[in-house]
Amino acid sequence: MSGQAGFRAALTDPGAPVPEGLQGPGGRPAGRRFDVYRNNVTASLAEALETGFPALRSLLGDARFRALALEFLRAHPPENPILSGYGAALPLFLERFAPLAATGYLPDVARLELALRASYHAADAAPLPAAALAALPPERLETARLRLAPALRLVRSPWPVLSIHAFATGQSGEKPPARAEDIVITRPGFDPVPGRLGPGGAACIAALLGGTTLGAAQEAGLQAAAEFDLGALLAALLAGEALVGLDTEGT
């Protein structure tokens, strides 16, 4: 490996030799300067992962997380200079990382943390007033299409991923229950707020994100769970300022 690809690979691998052709002032070998630069780059990337995945770091402990970070950044060096988005490939990396295969919930914890970060950086949008929904008669509401806020994120997991996240970050002292959890992330203010969805809620939101009518989305929720409560879900979305538009057919 040579050229720019070799230089990038050497930057994240302390065991790699100094790339050929590098020279310091006066034509002297640049080995020591490169090692300092390499250490700074590695430390910056590892710190970006620590900042972006606090729950994962808490679950693994500092030493194991740092070891994971070093393995990850060697396999996935950043593709752009904006480190706030670094780590998008971490969930899939964790799924294939043999040393942590016994902790199958870790990839979904990473997905939740990425979703929280994406929600934080999403564009603003004015929320839909609750009166706009209340003003529509049931037959028109059923054929309406709701537009969801750019900050909304949906995370579905066979693990109690929100409970694990809350436990790991000190927001809850309760041991996570043995259950699947679907999470909707809204941003009613400046910071994202994750909430556990009731039965059928994730299927309904997924349908809304796909552009279906509210009636079709309700049917998707009911097919997923007979006890699905559309009214409760809409109330939660309104409270989270996650509804930003209402398109009615025939107007």
C-alpha cells in the first residue's frame, strides 16, 4: 500500500512503519514527527468516539472502550473532517466484532446514541398546532398525511435498549427488564428526548415516515398490535413537537 491510502492507514496504526518519502526540516527523517502526529490523530478520533458514545463507554469501561475505539478507527478512518458525525459504522462493526459477540445488545445501544446525535443536529421545523388536528372531521383526518419533524428518529430493537442506555448513563438505577423496546426520539426543545413506544407505535410511525395516510398508518399499528392506541401516539408526537405539517386530500 502506498500513496495517500498508505499514509491514511499508517496514521491510525501505531505498528505501521513511517510512510516512505517523508522528510523533516533539512531533509532529515520524519519518523519522530510522524509518530507525534499519528498519536495526536489517534487520540482525537478515540476522544470523538468517547464523546459520541457515552453509554457504550460506560457499559464497556474505559479500557475496553479505548481498545474497541482503536480497532474501529483502524478499520474505519474518518471520511470527512467533521468529527461530530464520526462513528456511523460502529453498530455494524460491533455486530462483527468477535470479542464482544456475547453482548448482542451493544450494536443497538450504538444505534440509539447515533440517532440521538442525528436528532440533535437535525434541522429546525415549526411544530404543528394541536388545533390543526382537532379541526378536521374524522373522515378527513383518516385521509390526511402527517409530516414529521426532521429531528424525529425511530429505533427498533429486540433488546431493552432504552432501559440499558438509561442505566448506563445514570438516568435510571433500575436493572433493564428483559423485553424488546421501540424508541421514538423527538426534540421539543434544544435536546433530543427518547421515549419508549407502546405496542404498534413503531409500525405506525414507520408508515407515516413512508408517506402513508393517517388511516393507513393506524391500520399498520393495529396489525402490529391489536391494542395500538393512535390517540396516545398522536398526543406524544404533539408534545414532542414531532408533527410539523398536515396535508389533506381533496383540498
